[in-house]
Amino acid sequence: MEPAPVTTFPLPASAPVTAATSGEAMRLRELLRQQRFAEVPPAAQALLAESPGQRDALLCMAIAQRFLGQVPEAFNTLAILEQHHPRFSRLYEERGRCHVALRQGPPAIEAFLKAVHLNHALPGAWGMLEGLYRMQGEPHNAATAASQVATLRDLPQEVVVATGLFADGELEAAEGLVRAYLLKHGDHIEAMRLLARIGIAHKIYFDPQVLLAAVLERAPDYRAARQEYAFVLIELHRYQEGRRELDELMKAEPESRALKTLYAAACVGVGEHEAAIGLYRELLVGGPADSEAHLSIGHALKTLGQTQSAIDAYRRAADCRADFGDAYWSLANLKTYRFTADELTRMQSVLAAPATGVVDRYHVGFALGKALEDQGDFAASFRHYQLGNELKRPECRYRADLIESNTQQQIKVCSADFFAARSGWGNASPDPFFVIGLPRSGSTLIEQILASHSQVEGTQELPNVQQIVSRLRGFGPEAHEPRYPRILASLSAEDFRQLGEEYLADTRIYRSGRPHFIDKMPNNFRHVGLIHLMLPKARIVDARREPMACCFSNFKQLFANGQEFTYSVEDIARYYRTYLDLMRHWDRVLPGRVLRVYHEDVVDDLEGSVRRLLDFCGLEFEPQCVAFHENRRSVRTASSEQVRRAIYRDGLGQWKSFEPWLEPLRGALGDALNSYREEQDTHATGS
């Protein structure tokens, strides 16, 4: 066969510089463009000596080797690249070009197909496939490839390049390119969808929800966008809306595994755990071993309190994929589980294996930290907790300065005079009980105590206040000109009444008829002012824990979502101190509005603490609130197994076993070590 032209290389000339594309790597690209191929391998080797496995250096070297006629050497370079970056589409595209250079049609097709499977925005690879299929006498496949080439040709070049960057993991570069295109050219369906997908990859869902809604308004039959929209709605805890979108999609694809998985997640969100388990088990029938389905079954069983069945499901998930870090962490996160010697050996092997991905590595790191802590090997345990945090933190976009700036804005806007001028505003419903504070502060215990009362519904960490805040904040640059909380000053009494009604309406899905319900979203401590203005009769309880215990408990916890401040000692300490600053402010401007409950007091005097809590909430004492551990309700937080046991003191001083390694935390907390325990108005009434 005659090889197709090989006069280009697959890095787009318009690709912007990214953190992953160093200045030296850009120089390699420029050498290729100037066809100075002989200079590329030594320059690439120099870069690889400093940064082994550097992606662009290896790719540029393989391209140069091909042009120099050193195709076997190029294959060797690509094999090394695959070891380090197995999901990099352009390595397979270049491998295809190497096969073409050797006139090897079938392996070239295989390589190009893998490239476009990973990244469909590769016009060069599709063009090569079209030519190869025609030479192979496969006109149907050639036409399919030609159609893809035409589709990409019809898209703006910026959108094609940004899509390719996104597929290869260069999110920042893709976002910059597509945002610039939209600012210049206005709405474009594929550009808006791509920007939404980038947001989803960053685990930011409010903006993608707006973008995808706009896409569907313009293209209501765009099924891929509708599926992404359903996913975003579920991530935003708008489960009923998500289910409506899925119902529409499943009319055409009732057996779609992806749609069933999303539908099961929506069922979990509304508390229909048995229905979710049924759907996940359907996914296992007649299909391949599915580690994710077993994991999800385990989570649902854990929430229902079926601990042994949950353990069995997590173990099956690990059996399906030996390096599935989340399966091991889910076992560890039961808090009461103890790993077998064989499981410990497997986890250590997974952590040591070079091929283990970073997500699995940090899950296993946290799991081994817990396992070694249980064995009393605190030095090794701390090393693994530290490793887990170090691997997880680069994924996070947390900025302490934004939180601190927002706190100062809250203090500035929400003054005593501000609230006095708005007395009596909002919806006067006494239904909600808000439990706020920091994660791992004993809030689940307070929730379980309250939910054991005959008049109170236990729900979960509800996102509704956060959703209202996101809408009020809008799309402004929060760092310098935050719209929220400044916008609170411009809202009317009617606005706050409607916001209160919206909150009550949107949370009704979690209720079954009891007079009161609990919203246990800890981060709502940042929005006490908004809650007071929307729902002036709601009770607010601040769950507080001694700072060393609370902060270290967060440091060793891997959260499923959010809480991105917990993956460094400095961030945790700064967040704790910011929390104290803001809660002091609420105490000053809304005296008696918040009841503070110290976790240590609950442990030391359970009945006295329960009576104080119920009195604040306007509830009669009921003995089952002291016997909270007998309550079989669903619990979704990391403390789910702990609150199903009677009160115990063991956890109060667990951090002291790690004291030799916690001096940086102690130093970062500073005066918070003493000031966290403050006198508060004992006549807190919640109104």
C-alpha cells in the first residue's frame, strides 16, 4: 500500500501554552515546525532527564524520529509514553502514522481508532482513517470517517482545538480557548456544551447547569447534552428534575447502562435506596464485572445500616478491580471495619505499583492510614494520611483567600443595624432545624439525637441554601467584587419571603410529614445571615469540636465531594479560624440566635446536652433521643456507623496518638486552641 502523506505532526499549532507545556517543550514544538528534526531527540532527552515521563517531550521525540526514518526508535519512545500517559490520544495517532510510514494498514487503523476513541476531535486521525479504509476496500467505514472529518471542518477551529485539549486532560488550556471564543462570537452550541463539560470535570456544576439548559433550549433533541444536563441536576441534588430528564431519555434507550446508573443515583438522592440497589443489580446481570455498581450497592446498604452486606459489596468491588482504591477506602470509611492481613498486603501492592492511577493511589493512601492507625502504627499511619492528602490536593481548586475575603464581606454587610432594619422579614415557618459547623465536629451525632424525636425528620446534608447562594452570587468575579453577600442589602422583604418559601418547597421532597426537619449541611455556617432573613423562626445549632481533634479528623478524612479545605494542614487551620471569626460575628449581631453545642459536652453529659438541645428547639424531652443509637434511620455521612453505637469517649483524644507529627497544625491554629471555647448567651431561643 502507498502510505498517506506524513508531512504534519499532531500537536496543533494553535494550542496555547499550559502548565503541562513548559517553555522547553514549546521549543521542541518549534523545532518540529522548522523541520529541524535532528535537534529534537537530544533536546527532548535533556528535558526528560529533568522530568522523566514528560508527555510533550516524548511525543515530540517520537515525531522527530519518524521524520528521521527511525521508526523502530519512534515505536520504543511511544511505548514509554504509553506507560506514563496511557490515555493520551495523540500518542496513538502518532503510532498510527508510524505504521503508515511502514505501510502497515491494519495496525495503523487500530492505532487511529484508539486515538479517536479517546479524542474524537482529531481531524488528522479521521482523515488518515478515511484514506486507509478506502485503500482496504471498506467504503462504509471510509464514509463514516469522512463524515467525522466534515463535522470537525464545520466547527470553528478554536472549538475543535479546545475539544482536543479537553479530551487529553488540558482543562485550563481548553477553558481559556473556548471562553475566549464565546466572548468574541457569542452563543455556539458546541462551545457552550464544551465549557459545561470542563466545569463538570472541575466538579463545578452550577455554571454547567445554566450552559446546558441554554444548549437544550436551542437544540432540544441533543441527547448527549440532555444526559449531561441530567447528571448535573443530580450533582446539584435536584433529583426530581434529573429524573424527569432521564425518563425522557430512557424512552428511547430503556436498557442504557449509563442512564440506569444515573437514575439509580437520583433514587439514592431522594432516599429510595432499595430502588437504587435494584437498578444497580440489574446492571450486574449478564454484564461484565462492574466494580462501580458493587461500590454503589455498598454505599446504599451502608446508608440503610446493613453493614455486613455493605462490606460484602465493597469486597466484591475490590475483587472486580484489584487496584480500585475507592473500594478499600469505603471499607475504611465504615470506621468500625478492620482489614484482613491479605487486604493490607493487596493495598500496599496497589500503592507501590507504578501503573496505579493517582485517584486510586490517594484512596488507598487514606485507607492504609486508617488501617495502620487501627493497628497502633501511628508513624506509618500518619505518613499514609499525609500521602493521601498530598495526592488529593492538586485536584482541588480551594483558595483560602476567597473564603476569608467573603467572611470579611459577611461581617461588613450583615451588621446589627442591618438585621434590626429587617426584623420580621422572611417566611415565619418554624419547620427547619439547621445543624452547622465544620465537618467531623459531631454534627451527625446532634442530627441523630434530634431525628430520634417523634416530631423531627432526619434528612441529609441538604444543598438548598448553597444553591440559593450560588444564584445570588451569579457569575461575577468573587475575589474582588463579590455579589454575595453584598446583594443581600438590595433584596426586599418580599424577596426574602419568597426565598424562604422556595427553600421549604424544594426541601419537601426529603420529608414524610413530621412537623420539623433537619438540614445538616455544615458549611451553612457561612450563611447564617441569609438563613435568618429567609427563615427567622428556624432553629440553628452550631456543632463545635476541640480544634486539634476536629482539624486532624478532617485531615484524615477523604470526602466524596466538596470540603476541599481539608487536604492541607494550613488550609484546615485557616478554615477553622475563619469559622470562629464568622461565628463570633453572628453571636454579636444576632445574640441568642444560634445554640452552640460542644461535642465534648455531649460525650461527658449526654442527657443534660439532649435536654438543652430539645429545649432550644421547643421540643418536649423524649427518652429515645438519649438512646439515639437505636434509631435505624438512613445516615449518609462518614459517621454513619459511629452514631449507630452508644456514646463513647474513645474518639475524643484520638488525635493525641499523632501529636509528634501535629506541631505544624498546632502552630497554624494559634490562639484558636483556647478561644474556640467561648462563653455564649445561655438564653439562645432561635428567634
